[in-house]
Amino acid sequence: MRKALCILVAVVLSTQSSATSPAALVTEAEIPGATLRITVLQPVDDEKAAELVDWLRSASTNVSLAYGRFPNPSTTVIVQPTSRYSWGGKSPVPFGRVMRDDGERVELYVNVDRPIEDFYGDWTATHEFSHLMLPYINSRNKWISEGFASYYQNVLMSRAGHYTDAEAWKKLSDGFERGRRSRPELSLNEAAEAGVRRARMKIYWSGAAIALLADVQLRERSGGRESLDAALDDLQRCCLPSTRTWSGPELFSKLDSFVEEPVFMPLYRRYANRAGFPDVAPALQRLGVEINGSTARLREDAELALIRDAISHGANQ
Ligand SMILES: [Zn+2]
């Protein structure tokens, strides 16, 4: 069965399908813990194709900043150049998805008219690669897969130096606010069942909120020995890549088995079937994240400033 994750924007792509486009470049890239098999499809010139491979090496290495290696040792990446679509044309990477029909394949549609420098600051590839840190999750619990990828796209872009700490926390805070305003009458599971066309922001950012709450709780109670990074590290060692569909409770129970006291299932029981949005305001306040208009101020004297910095930089506090 074809399983697709994360159709980021509902663009109508006026390109050939990836199955029929000739390859401009087929190559492999060694990154920490993995070999990427990369195919850049036509139309693209040789110089741009080589630049895109260098960018993919960088974007995939971002994900190794979670626990030291890429989650799938053998991943296929397909790059489909496009410069014409109905909307969403400003992004260098307007569309991406993970396909899990025969191994794991990440497909990225790229705007080859944009200078390569712009690609490094774009979060789409980091988001898509971050999906590989989890198995395929059923549609009712899709907020977990989209949310964890949305959390990590910001955390990992910060760790890689593409966002400042303040930029990353501003983007997370803005996302939580968009999620809080989206379909407040629905629970997380109901939003996922409604689908991304009806509840996109709720699906993406409620799951990111759960990821943040779990991460902070793990780091705080363990003095930094435990973290979301470490739990996902254990998940990869035990269970990934996985060829089957997991439920959210199954995943969260497995993650809880790697930590001293359950964190994930208590969050699931508290929020998954309740209307509204996970309450992240107290955690952000304790982390010292203050939003002033278009910028975030990070308080160095905040109670959990060290945890905030550990999340931003990928080190134990
Ligand atoms: Zn996604």
C-alpha cells in the first residue's frame, strides 16, 4: 500500500511525474549513519543538480543532530525540479512527502529558479527527513507524526545554525498560537480525522506541543539524562525502519518503555481526545521564551533556561 505523509501545500504541480522524468543525476551521499540514494530528475542543469545534492547532504545531516545518526541507514531521495505551480511559488521547496511503499523514499519538489543559498534556510527537507524518526502512524493519530516533524524542523534548524535560538523559539511559539486558534472545538484525534484540509494547523502544531511538553518533562525530571532525542534514539535502535502502521498509543507506550516513568501516554490520555490545545504557555514561560511582537526574547534568568539551550543546541543541560 502506498503511504504518503505530509502533503505540505495543496499545489497543483505542472511537472511530469517522478516515474517518467529522466534522471539528471543519480548519486549516493554518505551522511552520519546512512547512505542516501539521490536521484535529481530533469529538467535541471549539471551545476544546479550538484548544488542540490550538496544541499540534501546538509539537510539530511540536520536530522542526525537529534541523536547522532540519520534514522534510516538506506533512504531514497527523489528531487523533482519545478518552477511552475498554481500557488505557493515563493518557497524553494514548495512540496515534500515521505513515501513508504517500498522502503522509505523522500520526495522533494524544488524550485530550481531560486538560488541555492535559499534552500539552506528552508525547513521543508528537514521536516520531511524528520518524519523518518517515527514509523508510519495511522490517520487518527496523524498529529503525532506531523507534530513531531514540526517540532524537530525548528529544533534541528537551530542546532544546525540555520536559525538563531530566538528565531527557532519564535517559530515554535507562532506555530503553537496558530494551532491553538485552529478548530478549538475539536480534539487532537478528531482534528486528524477531519484531515489537513480542515484542520491543518491544529494537526501540525498540537503534536509539536506534545513533543515539547514531553521533551521538557523528560529533561527536567532527569537532569538531562532523558530527552525526546534519547527516547527516539532508543526507538530507532529497536524498531526502525518499520514496514507497518503503528497507532499513536502503541508508539507512545513504546517510547514510555525507554524512560523511567511514563511521559508520553499520560500526555496522550490528557490531550488526545479532549477539545482544545495542549497548554504550552507555562512551559514556554519557565523556559524563558517571551514573545514581543515579531521577535522572541530568551530570558537567561529563566527557571529552565538551561533546558531551553539544551533543546536549541542538542546538548545535555
Ligand atoms: Zn510532515
